[in-house]
Amino acid sequence: MNHLVHAPAGQVDEAPASWLTRIALSQGITISDLLSTLPSPGGDVDVAIQKPEFRVGLSKFGLNVRALHAANAVFSSFRIGGLEPSRFLLFDGRRPRYRFCPGCFSSMRQPYIPVHWRFTAWHYCPLHACAMVDACTNCGSTIVLPRSMTTAGPKGRGVAYLSSCLTCGYELSKVPAVAYSPKLVSASESWHNTRLANGRAVLAALYRGHVWLSAEGKALPVRKLIELERRGMLPGKVLSFEGLGKQP
């Protein structure tokens, strides 16, 4: 089978669904056309990155799935730890859904969707000291991938970058973000900070393949995350930042 010409390389922290969406655009085809040539991912393209048959199908087109280093690591830990995706990942039906950071989109030369934006517990961007945004403020649409960029946007005319809303075409880097600094909150809000820190630590645990708890003083199996999630120690799907550490 021939290699795809001008297919974009995956970014080290990119979500597989984001990469495949950009690949389809580079070939001028719909995401359905692209996926029809591959073994079925079974509904969740991100998690399917661990399926051997899916990886082989991608390699036949000359697509280097190993470039998605973070996704490979975290979803491998999902499989090893027996983690249920619905407890840790954002979904729209069966398809991957993502929050976004306007500041990150502004700084990207070639916009893509990082894999950590998919995680329920990832509510805060430490790079830009702001809350993650759930939806386009212009039309209310969320980021759901994979999706055909060639037929996205107003009247289905297509969009060029994943930093544009795939429904209305609005530039998501312009969405106002809620500034937030954990150092500015009061002592009474320390539990909020703790849960945010734990949420960011989830990705580190999945990436490294073990959980480190300061109280235990040792590395624990990644399946320990199941207990932490059930005990409410991780932020859930909804977490309000209103009034917390907002900067002038």
C-alpha cells in the first residue's frame, strides 16, 4: 500500500483523533474515507491506538504512530491498569471530547489537540494559569473528534486549523479564559487546589506507569487511580473556578 504524501507528523503529546483529523485534511478527504481504509477503531480512536491491528493499518500508509509518545504511554497504562475510559475521559456519546486552552492555541504554529485535554481531571492549564474551556463561546459547540475538517465550519465550507471551531469557524484562541492562580486562593479553598493538583498528577501517573502518593512514600500500581477517583480526590467533569484566585 502506498504511503500518504504530505501527511502531517504526529506531535509528541497529540491525541490520536486530532492526528487522524489533520491527516484526512492533508489528503483532502473526509475522516470517514480515511477510517474506512483502516481496521475499525471501535468508537474511540484515542484508546484504539493500543490495538495492534489499528497500528499495523496506520503503518501501511507510512504513518508513524510511535510519534504520539504521550498517547502511547498513557493509553498503555489504561490497558495495564484495567482503567475504565468512561471514568477518566471526556465523551460525546462514544466519540472523544476535549476541553481547550485559548493560550495554548495562540502559541501553536500548527494547531492540534493535546491528549491531556481529553482527561476529565484536567481542568487547569499550568502554562497559561487559566481554567480550561469546555466549549466555543460563539456557538456553544464542544470539540469532538475525529471530524472532517473539509466539511466543517459555516455552511460546510471547511476550516483550515483545529484552533477554529469546527461548527461556526470562530477562532478559539480568542475565547476569554478565566485566569486562575492556586497561590491566590484562601486557605478555605485548599481542597480545590489539592484536587486540581491531583488532576494534573493523573497524567503523570499514566505516563510513568505508576502512582506516587506522598502519604505512602512509594510508587504504587497505576490501578490505584481507580480508588482515588472513587474517593472523590480527583476533579470531576464539572469544576467551578468562579471567584477562585481570579486575577485583575
